[in-house]
Amino acid sequence: MSGLRGKNYKKGGNYLHYKDYIGSVEFSEKDAVFHGKVVGIKSLISFEGDSVISITKDFHSAIDEYLAFCLESGTKPEKSFKGSFNVRIGVDLHRNAALAASARGISLNTFVEDAIRQAVR
């Protein structure tokens, strides 16, 4: 799915979708331009345009160019949101979450996943 009417993952957030990549979209009133970057990867892939159509085209081109570069250089393309990430929390919160998970008979990973699922509904 592409275009600014894609899934909104946060209030007021607009995203473009193409080939399993997600791009953020912001608008600069001062410069009268839409701009964004691919989210969920370490590489910086940015794009811009002065309309929904032009930013969508530039987003698609940026992804295609990134994938072509990876292919030519023999580099594996990064994937957005692999399904794992590190979270650093305080010792007390870690202990309390682990004990709460144990009391429910579930893993800490499942406990955290359930908490995140509830928070993003």
C-alpha cells in the first residue's frame, strides 16, 4: 500500500509503504515540501516532494536505488522491524515485570509483547 492514506501508527503520523519498507512523512510549511525517511533501519534513506504524488514517487525511487546499490555491492539490504529489539529498563521494573510474568505462567518476552500490544491499540 502506498500513499499518505496508509496505516497511521501514531496520532498525526503518516507513512508510505513500498516493498516492505515504511517511510515517515512530514511537511515543512516554510519550504513548502514534504520530506521523510525510511524508518526501522540504520541506513539513512530520505526522500521529498512537493505533492503526495511526487513524494510517493521519490520514496519508491529511493527504495529501488537502495536495493540496486545493495545488489551491486553484494550487501544484504536491511529489513524494517525484524521482530526483535533491546529494551533497557530499571532494575526494579525488570524484576517486577519478570515476577508478574512468572505469576501469570508466561515468559517475560510474552509479557512485554502483550503490554506493547495493549499500548498500541
